[in-house]
Amino acid sequence: MNNELENIDLIRARTGVTYREAKKALDDAGGDVVQALINLEERDQKFAEKIQCRGLDLLDNLKSILQRGQETRIKVKQGDRTVLEVPASVGAIGLLAALASSELAVLGALGTVTAMAKKYTLEFDRRDKDVDDKADRDEADAEETFEFNKDSLQ
């Protein structure tokens, strides 16, 4: 028993695992300390690889979202005149900033009220990159545009 406790302490000292994990690793290795250390190392390595794969998947998803945000534009218009046009990803960052800061939220609310009073409209315009022909592009723009104005609320 004393020898087993020393082996568990040795495994804990080298790997930083709990007594329970060290005991289980030692039992799984048939009492062989070196094999228990190898098994724990392989387990940690598999865990690190799994985390790395999930991180890369998350990064790919984030890139895809940002790319779609660049393809979609937010337009603020007054009549037929475009006052402001920004990528949707920039608009989303601005919205997050407004949610995080009360001062920006108040400015955003004041800007919205002013824009509604001056009859500004808000359009979301998505452009597909594969559309080459100008006529097709105009048709696609017409199909993919969402317009919001205060008159639609009444």
C-alpha cells in the first residue's frame, strides 16, 4: 500500500492530476508508473488536439460570418440619395458597442429618432459575388434588398 501511495504521489507530481485520476491511471496501467504516465500524456494530447480542431472550426465559422457581412451592405437613404453605406459587419460591431456602452446607446436612440423625423430609410442590400452580368446583378439586387422605413410601421 505504501508503495502504491508513493507511485500515486509520483504520478501527481509529474502530471498535476488529482489523486483519483492518478489512482485510476495506475490501475489501468496494471501498477506500471511509466505506462500510467504515458497514458495520461496521450489523454492530454488527444484533448489538446480536440480543442485545437474545435478552435479551427470556430475560426472558419467566424471567417464565413465576416465574409457574409462584407457581402451585405446597410444603406441609410433619404429619398433616392444614399446618405451612408457600410458593410453589415461594421453595423453589427456598432450595435454591440451601443449595447456595451450606455452613452453610445443614447446616441444611437437619438440618431434613430432624428432619422425617422427626417424620413430616412434603412436598406439591407445583399450582393452575390457570382453574379457577373449587370442585368442579372440588378435583378439579384432587387430580390435581395430589404427596406425599412417608418411608414411601414403604420
